[in-house]
Amino acid sequence: MAAARKIPVPIRMGIALHQSEYEAQGRYIDCDHVRFVDGKPEKIGGWEQWNTPGTELPDICRSIFCWQSFTYNLWHAFGTAGRLWVFDQDKTRTNITPFEATGTLANPFSTTNGSPLVSVAHAGHSVVIEQYVNFSGATAVGGITVSGEYQVTSVTNANAYVITHTSNASSTAGPGGGASVAYSYELEKGTGSVTTGGGWGIDTWGTGTWGDVRASSTYQTFPRYWSMDKYGQYLITMPSNGGLYEWQLNIASRAALVANAPATGLFAFITSERIIVVLGADGDFMLMKWCDDDDNTIWTPAPDNTANIRRLQDGSRLIAGCRLLQGVNLVWSDTAAYLMQFLGTSIVYDTRVVGTHCGLVGPGAFATLDGVAYWMSPRTFHMFNGGVQRIPNANEIEPIFDAMSTDQRVKVACEVNLAFREIWWIYPSTVASEPDRYVAVNVDDFTWTVGTLDRTALGNQMVSGFDVLLGVDETGVIYTHETGVNADGGSLPWHLETAFMDLDSGNVSVNIDGYIPDFTRQTGNISITWTSQEYPESSSESETVTKTIAEGDEVVDLRHFGRIVKFSLAQGEIGGDFQLGMQRIEISASGRRR
């Protein structure tokens, strides 16, 4: 019997999904919670809850923006479907959602004996169910005093609505409450998901009844996304299909409309020349407007300012934009990429198409690093580094698009994981309504990895000069990523699987007598499963064996045989960790030739 031979098992870094399990020899074909560093696979970092219990975000979060003020205070803004929140550097949460209407009402409240329901009279109010309304300065009506924050319970008509007080009225009374009741109506809550249907303006005039959503099989409403940037040290933000707001770091005040800015827009960003650009301005989805570079309240073009207007052609709606370098910006529609370059003339910016069939799938689906933009298009990944190109090796990972929800892909979020120079995208699979998976690329060697992760938004927090990746889950819990090796105190399972490979050139079946591990880092036991087949299209496996690799094991006895084989490594215990070096196996002839 021939002696066992020790042979290396060289496997190229990165995940390859674009080939058959046999064709992808020498590659990894699946993984979860694994990345590649210097050619070696290792477990990704864990995460811990960032915000304290009780400060979870009450609605689905889509946007995160972190920045530092001129006095070195850290601020963290989170845009949700319902509200805009900030946390200071002590992680104290404050609601800075804009008010869409403020004023005073005279004797607006009416009560019913024994009921907490209060009718509010306000001619032409425009509020909707669940909208937050605030009152102050009222006197008692029916034994109760309406004061503070409420949500609209129902809408009676265009001139009245109903709120629910914290206690029952002791009598039927009203109208009352005083001659000068101050009201503040918070910005109407946005949608948290993609919905089909409509409202005002859908179908023909007079169709349906007042306040009812009109049916439509084609009209879609997209989730609310807050585009956010900093203007000096102040926060500039725009909810999709909303106005442009500024928040000046005062937790006693809400974000306020920027005077004279477009009434609505889809996305806003700020150029390196301190010019605010609004995309989809005033309801025109392909129109962009920008303000003067010295005054963000000047939006009307004139010879003595830099404000201007531009309507773009390729696409049906503008999606997002960003600054890349001094004087260089990128704007995306749903089908194209535009270079927006500063000219310093009366035209201000030259805007031209630099790529078609490379649109952005959603407003959060891009990130920038070192002046290069990376983004997800409907069927692949692109980058701009002086020109638009497909990200190298993207073809190896493109099968993920077949497993992505096309209805909900607008929810894709992207961020830089700076500690590892990776770009991460989270996306919803075909079986999910919210992002439940991720795909990431290393921008130094362009290796790709995939896995599972239930986050609805990603962002970067700067701490002592270092960026820390933040993520928010569907329940509103915020996490700091790349912290430890566990999932908020629980286990963070990982696995890594190879393609089938020929042993001894596939000419004969061989015995696999042992596996010789080489871990540059191992904490805890790791399981290894070997699977063999005679041929790529064999209808059944010839053998499967699973063994445990303990820390310090020199050789793992297998007693396995096959013509083509693959293996997978996995671990699920708390505190588990690994980094893999060069692997070897012991093989010997089995005597079977066909």
C-alpha cells in the first residue's frame, strides 16, 4: 500500500458564485461572517449595542450621518420613516424632526364625557392619522387640559381631527381651551417600505371619498430616506419628497426649513465649494437646483451669485449625488451617472453623462473612499475613478442579484468599513422585506465576500480619528461593528465552503487520511466537513464526514475517500474566532480507478 503523501490545498481568496461547484476549483464558493485579509480568510468582527436600552429608534431607520462640530463635539443623526433623531456624544437621544406647521388656535378642543377622545377644530389643517401634534398654553376643557405631544387618532374632515388624551374627560364640553392655543405639527410620517397605491393626484378628479387612498397598480411610493450632510458644522437634511432643512446643534430646537430652497426634493448633498445641491427639485424628478456659495438662502440664479438650475436627460428620476474631490461631484439617475464638475464661470458646474446603464438602485446604495465612488446598479457594481467601470471581479459575485428582492432593492444601504478598507452593501433577499444579507469588496485587492446581516442602515462614527462602523437593526437597536468576536454577547456563527477539487488530477479515487490545520488564529473548536463525489454530476454523495478541530491539533484523522472532494469549516460557539493559513491534507491511493 502506498504511503500517505502530504499535499497543500491552495485556495484563492474571495468568494466565487459565478461558476459550478466543480468549475470553481481552487475557490471558496460560500461563506458567512468571513472576510479575506492578506489572502487569508478570517472571521469578521462582532458587534455590541451602541445606544442604551430605552433609546431604540421607534421606526425603521434608513440613514445615518455622524459628524463633529467646531468645538469637537460628536453628533449622530438617524433618519427614520417617522422622525429625525440626534444623539450627542453622551448618547442622549433628541427628537429634531421638523415642524411642518405652527401657529395658534382659538378654542379648538371639544370633549365627550367619559371619553379620552378630543376633537380639534382647525380649518384646512392637512394632518393625517398618526401624525404627531403638539399643544401648549391651553386651559382646561371638560375636566382635562390638552398639553404636550399627541398622535392624530382619526381625521374627521378638512377642518377637524381627533386626538386621544391620557385620561377621560369628566364632561361633554367645548369648543374651548383658550383664545391662543399654540400648536406645532410635526412633519408627516413617511412610509417605511415600498408600497403600491396613491393618494391625492392618483386617478381622475373626484374619484373615491375624501381621505381614502386611491388604488393604483403601477404607482409606487418609496421608503422615506433622509439625505444628510454638514454645512460648516450644521446638519443639512432632506427627507425624500420633502423640504430642505438645517439643524444648528441646539437640542432645544427642531430642524428648520432653509429659506427660499426648493419646496421639495428627492436628495440633497453639498459640494466642496459649500454649495447645496437639490436633486428632483420642486417635483421635477430630473431637475437639479443649487444655491449660492456664500448664502444658502439664495436659490434664484442671477449675475451676482452662483445659484443655478439644470435639467438632466438620461433617466426617469434622479436618485442621489455626492462630492468626490475638490470641484468634482457625481450624480446618479436610475439609469445613468453624471459628472458634475466645478467651472468657476457663470455656468458654475458642467454636468455631463459619464456612464449609462449604471444607475443607482437606491439613494443609500453608494459610498466613497479616497475620492472614488462605489455603487450598486440593478445588475452589477460600478466605481468611478476618472471614468465609470465595473468594480473588478464583480462578475464573480453577480449571482446575488438573482437572490435579491427586486421590489425592495431600493432599501440597499452602503458604507465604508474603513478598518478593513471594505465597501459593504446590505440588501433584502427574495424572502425578506428588509435587508438581511450583505456583500462586501476589499478595495485594495478587490476580493468579495457575502453573508447574512439584518441591518436597515449603515453609517460611520468618528472616534479619536478612527471611523467605527454603525448599523441599525429592524427593531431600532444601534450597533457598533468590528467590536470583539460575538454578536452583542451571543455567538456569531461563521462558515466557509470550498468548491469541489480534483485530488491526484482526478484520475483515481484517493483516501484522504488526514487534515493538517494551519490556523494563524484559533479560539474554540472548529468543525470541518468533507464531502466527496465520483463525478460532478453524480446524483448522490459518495461520502460525508465531519470532524472537530481543537485548538493545537496537529492532524485531524479523516478516513475519507473520493475522486473529487470539497470541505467546509464552521463554528458557532460564543468567543469563537479564526484566521486560516496554508492548509494541507494527507492522501493515499485507494485502488479505485473508475
